[in-house]
Amino acid sequence: MEQKNYDVILDTLPENESRLEVLFRQAGDGFLQVEYGREQRANLQDSFRIQAINDLVLAKNLNGLIETVPGIRTNMFHFDPAALSVRKLIGEIKEVEDSLTSIEDIVVESRLISLPIAWEDSETKKAVAKYVKEVRPGAPNVINGYNLEYMALCNGISVEEIKNKVLGTEWYNSGGGFWPGGGFFWPMDPRCAIVVPKYNPPRTWTPEGAVGIGGPCIFTYTTPTGGGYQLFGRTIPTFQFSQKHPLFKDSPFLYKSADRIRFFEVTEKDILDIFEHVHNKTDYQYQIKEDQILVKDYLNFYNSEEVQKGAKEFQEKQKEATKTAPRL
């Protein structure tokens, strides 16, 4: 490929039956971003391929490759340009890309983490109340002191249906992002793909363990911080800076790329008890199952008539709801 002055795209691979066009973007002296397609899209099959390519590149043990940051349709390669040239790195990635000829052959190592959730807990309600008092009085996304009814309005369904959709699917982590230990969690079942706008402007405070959704992604807040996702409940610690609990001995982060979480309902008292047994007594047993995603099986499920019919029906409800839901 001919290199033009100031062109950040260093190289490409053409689209084929198993992937979109691959773009190799300069991202700094020691960073290369590999991106699928020129148009943004959120499709889990892109992430499955990103994960598979990522694992194959890491297996090469390239001298000078420092770390990778896989995402929904991109991967950021951090490398030492004194030890590994960007052209060498691109060549190694191209070799792996060309070796993976079918998306259906991919098997993604994916832990299944069961997380308790308490709906409408007192701490997240305090965060919403603080926002209304100090940031945006009369915020249209706050109805009866909370965000769940606004979420329901945006999706054309009831609050109970919102809860059922959160509980009714596994949420896939396309990669860590924007806050230490966080993850971008997408619904595996498109019939549960609720979508909401983010706060405008953001909150100044959110408690550790808060669970919210912004756009199509769920996020579990790892530490007290600001935030802009619509809040609907609270879960248990997913980050521990002190690393006192055995689960966090090797890393302060719970999540890994390609993890899935499945929520189950508990009381707020249960959540508070678990906080004590994670951070102080350090004897809580996290529910984590070593597992895999067989992409062929997932695509058969995703593309089935029942699932596609249900997803399209829900999308029609969402389309109508956006016409009447308050704008932020």
C-alpha cells in the first residue's frame, strides 16, 4: 500500500467472507490500532474475532510487544518501537488474520461470572438525589427520584420488563475501558438490548458497585466516582486496590476481556453483607465458571427465527418510544 504524507492508516487488509476490511492505524510512536471496517458498528462477532486474533498474536511472544487492549471492533497494540518495528508488527498480525478463515471456527475462552444485584438500592438513589440537588434540578431522566422509569420510557416497556431484560441475558465484556477495572458489557441476546441516553451533564458522584447503562452497554462502577450511566441498582465489589481478598491477589481487577456476567436478584442487605465479606473479612466466594463461547453455536442462536423476530419487535417498540421519551 502506498504511504501518503500524514496518512494515519499505515496498511489495510481487504474485506472477505469472515471479516470486514482491516485498517492498521498509527496511534503514536509505540501504539498501533487495528480496526474492523470504516464505519462504526457494534457486532459481537467482530469482538469474537478480535479476541481470537489477539490470543494468536500474543502466542507468538513477540519481542517488544508490551500489551494489547481488545475492544468491540478494535485492538490497540502497545509496543516498544526500539525492539519491534510497526511494519514487523503489522506483518505478524496480517499473518494471523489470513490464517483465520472462518468466524464459525472460533472458540472464545469466556468465564461466566454470576453477580448479585439489588434494584433501586439506597446508595444509588442518594447519587441520583445529589445530582438533582447540585447539578440539574428537574432532570428529565429522574422520575420519582430514580432512573428506572426513564429507562422504561426510552425502550417502550415497563420497569418490570427492564429488570427482566437485565436478568434475562448474559452480558459480554468486549474489553476494559475508561475507568480502572471497568468493562463494556453487551447483551448476548438481542431481545434484551435495552438502549438509553447518558446523563447530560454527568453526575459528580456514584457509589462503588453501582450498576448502570449508557447507550447499549452496562457498567458496574468499580470505585466511587462521577458518571453518566442511568442507574438501576447495585452489585458487589469488582475491584480491590488493596488486593486483600484472595481473588484479587494477582490483579485488583475482577474482569477480563470476553468475560460474561449474569445477574441474579438479591436484597440490598445481601449486597452490604457481601461488601463486608469482600473488603474486610475477605472470605466471600465469587461465583465464577470457566467456560467458552462456541461462536458457531452462538450465531445459530442469534440468527434463529425466534430470536430475530423478538429482537425486531423490541426494536420497533424502542423506535416509537424515542419519539415521546424526554430528551436529555
